[in-house]
Amino acid sequence: MATYMLNGTENLTLTRVVSPANPKFLSSRPKINFAMKRAPKMVGPRCSLSSSRPVSQPRFIQHKKEAFWFYRFLSIVYDHVINPGHWTEDMRDDALEPADLYSKKLKTVDVGGGTGFTTLGIVKHVDPKNVTILDQSPHQLAKAREKEPLKECTIIEGDAEDLPFPTDTFDRYISAGSIEYWPDPQRGIKEAYRVLRLGGLACLIGPVYPTFWLSRFFADMWMLFPKEEEYIEWFKKAGFQDVKIKRIGPKWYRGVRRHGLIMGCSVTGVKRQSGDSPLELGPKKEDVSKPVNPFVFLMRFILGTIAAAYYVLVPIYMWIKDQIVPKGQPI
């Protein structure tokens, strides 16, 4: 079972609620204290409540066009370079557990499904004929189409912030490693609510803001690393109820989220009313139809790629530390 990730904050305390039925969940509703007081002393470094760069200001690869070309090249090595360090099979299966994929008949959509790595975990429980994979990158989806267990899945190109599905369509909404690239994460989660049926469940798996200063610097350059409380707020604003968060990490990661990994938590929420989300939003933050200055695009792409390279090195560094530092000591 993967280790839970710790993400310290100055003014928020997440209390772990243990119950015989579901001992792994962190309940968000009764245990969040937003009072402006210092939280109890925690082991390991802490980070401020807000990122040094606001969520409303997209990072370098948090624009759809940069992300498109970023994955044009990353798709070639994604399954062999990114997954082994940040999104392993044991992490995937652990993160999907809260999605409650109890039936082969569940109509499920994997938003930002990319190469289909997460979908491979979904089809262990759901008939591939009932699974839809959506991603904006044709290069990532080409990799998914090559995987034999996914041959019967529906695979389409699409935008997570403007899903091409009718309201009240799916029983399960899954998205892993996609929110990092959404210019407007609240809009994407609102869409998750809309396309789910009454009683449907959304499971969003993504990164958590790191606590080490250098990792924070590169995170703010590269893509969106939300706080745990931001995930909870987005889900609740979209209309989800029973919002819960589960921390995830590879087996060798010892719980202190100092340096940061790409995948850090699994957030779930239930749709209790049919129809669209009660949340009203204005126009999209990013209009992909507008022309882009080539020089600006190139600079953003280069800087974002440099920042991404740092996060390729993080799991290598952490793995070496795990081999050297005596077991039982935080790394």
C-alpha cells in the first residue's frame, strides 16, 4: 500500500478520520478549521496556504498550446520515464480505490487519459466497452490505442474544460495527472459534475504543492500544483458532496512531502442532484483560437521544459536517499 503524502499548511489542519468501513480516507467536511490560528506543530517543513504564484496565473506549461507540444515529445517516453518515478502501478491502484469501481457495467470516462496508463487500472474493474478515454493530445492517445486491453475503449480527443458529452452521462469520472495543465481547474471540475449521473462519483488524482523551496520554485514555473484545501474547495463549489481526499505516494516515499512528486492525492466527490453544476462561471480563461506570439510561445515552452526536467530528477534523488538513509528516518 502506498505511503500517504504529507502537505503542511500554516492555517489549515486536515484530520484523518478512521472508520471500520473505510480507514484510508481523510474526511474534509467536519474536520477543516479555517480559523486564523496556527495549526498544531507538525513534523517536517510546512508551506503557506497560498502558492507563491496564484492559481489564476497559469504556469509555463499550464497553457493548452504549450501542453500540446510538450506532450508531442513527452509521449515518446512517458510510460518509461515519468510513470516509474511519479505514477507507478501500485500508486495507480491505490488512488483508484476511492473511485469504487465495483461493477463491470459502470459507464466511466477517463479525462486526460493520455497513454492509457490509468485506464489500464480502470479496465481491471470495468468492461472496456463502458470506458471512454479523452485527451487533448493525439500523440498520447496514439499510445493508448496501441495497448491491447484498451482496444474496446472509446478514445476521443477533447478538452477537460469543455467535455463533449451530454449532462448526466457517466457513473464514474476519473482524471489522473491532468489538472496540472488546466488553465481553469474550477471549470474542469464543474464539467466533471455536469457529465456525471445522479449518484455518480468523480475521482481526481493530481499533485500536491511541495514544501521544499526549490521544488516550489520549479513547480510554480512548470504547472499547477494545488493545495489539498484547494481541491476540496473546487469540488464543493462545483456542487459535489461527501468530498474526501486520500494521500498517495510510491512505497519508498516516507511520507514527508519535502521535495514533492507529481502525483500526491486522490480526491473524490458524489453528485447528489441531477443536472448541471449550480456553479456559474464566466468566459474561459484561455482562448486557444487566438494567435500566439511565436517568441513568447518558444520561451514559455523552453522554461517549462527546464522546470519539468527537475521533476524527472526528483524521484531518482529520492530513491538514492531511500537506499542510503536508515529505515524509519524521514527523507
